[in-house]
Amino acid sequence: MDRLITNLQPAPPFDLELTAGYHTYFRVRYGADSWVDGQYRRLLDLGPKLVLASVRTVGTVEKPELEVELRGENLTPQDAAAGKAQVAWMLGTQQDLTPFYDLARRDDPALAAICERFYGLHLPHTSTVFEALTLAILGQQITTNVARIVRTLLIETYGLRQAFDGADYYAFPRPEALASASVEDLRQLKLSYRKAEYVQGIARAARDGTGGLDCLNEKTDEEVVQQVTQLRGVGKWTAQWVLVRGLGRPDALPLGDLALRRIVSSLYFNGEPITDEQLGTFSARWSPWRTYATVYLFSALRAGMV
């Protein structure tokens, strides 16, 4: 088993615990991502090789530096470069938070307080658009605890597995693994019949290249939404989360998210219920950083600040 060490210098400020904590919020046990003993771990699927990435901070929030340990069989310099790039993407290391923080401090005291509490939280991403789509489908209209269970079952049933130091780690399932599963098989993971069909359909589109998921980076936000909503089971709410998690777009807004409406209602409307139309209009104050505002507001909810 080879072991390679490389380093990343994120854009400051960067807090690994906050960023990895947000990324691993929906994971149970090891899943595909984990935060254990001050280290973020992810089993990377680098095509023919599975590589365990373990990331720890060796710098400070204001002068961040990450040590990335890669473990796997017959690792090459190309594997190290690919692993480092994937970790950097998933942890959002190159995001510049300064314009968003400046906007909050200038125009939004409530959001500014949240930014102070989660100072250095970068917006983590999924490794692929397929992963973002699948996770969004699994999370539709269920509680957080149920989402954790379903996502972990899917990953540990269909993801590739490798053991390190006596612990099993799982890569996120490849499209072909979920595409070949029957609807009945997927329903054994506590999925509804429709969700099982949606996951299978998205996996087949990704496997066959018919969903156009490989070229979404070249499209505008509007074009991405238009394209992915052609997939069965993908509505505008899911499409917006693909912009947030799968593509790293800074100005996405998941209208239709009941929790987001409740957060904004509590912070800005004295608890009075609001509509998606009201939320869309109100959120203009955060543009072009509505993705960042969304993630920070959800972080506040999870921490009991709202």
C-alpha cells in the first residue's frame, strides 16, 4: 500500500472542521465522506484505482494549509495530482469569501452574525454532478435522519469498498452500478417506488451519456436548470441543489425548500409564513452570493441559531 503526502493552500479564511462538518452532515458511519479525529476522509474513485484521502489542517484559519495523505495501490504522480484536485474541489478550497462577507456586514446584520459564527466555512461540493443529482433525489421530502439512513444504505450497498486499518470505506456508487440495479432492489434501501425509478433513470442517463451531465460546466445556470429538469424526478428545487453542490455556482437559490423558507421567516419576517415568491424577491439582497447565503443559513439552523 503506497502513501503519498501533498499540501493544499486554501483561499483564506478557511476552517476545515466547519467545511468538512457541513460536507459530512448527512453521512452515517464512514459512508463516502467522514470526519474522524480531526481529519476529513473520502475514498476517491480515480477510475481504475480507489484512493483514500485523509485531510488535516496544518495551518490556521487566516493562513490555511492542508496536509493531504493519499493511500492506495501503486500510486503514481498522476494519481496524486488527480486526488489533490478532487479534494480541493470537494472542499471548495479556492472560494473567495470576502465579497460575500462584505455584503453581509454592509447590508444584513442577521446574516453577518451567522457569518461570524461560521467564519471560514467554504461551500463543499460533490465529486460529480451525478452524485449531486442522486443525493438531491434521495433527500426529497424526507427528514434529515431518514435521509442519512437512505444515503448511507445506497453508498454501502452499491459503492466500491476498500479496507484501510481494519475499517471499510466506500466510494460513491458509479452510474453503472445504480443503472443495473432493479427498482425492486433499490426499494430495499427504503426508497419509494418513484424515487427508485428516478435514481435508476438518472443513473442510466449518466451511464449512457444521454443526460448531458458531462457538459453542464459549460452552460449558464438557466441552461443547467432547463437541461436537468428534463430528467424524470428532477424539478427546479433539485436543479438548484445541483447548481449549489455539483457545479459550485455562487448565486443559486433552492426555491421550494420549506426549511429555507422557515429560516428566512424566523430571521426576517418575525416568524410570519412567506411564499417562494416572497423569498425570491427578498433574496435579491444576497445576489450574486445567494448560494453562500443559503449554506450559511442552513448551518445556522443545524447549530440551533434559528
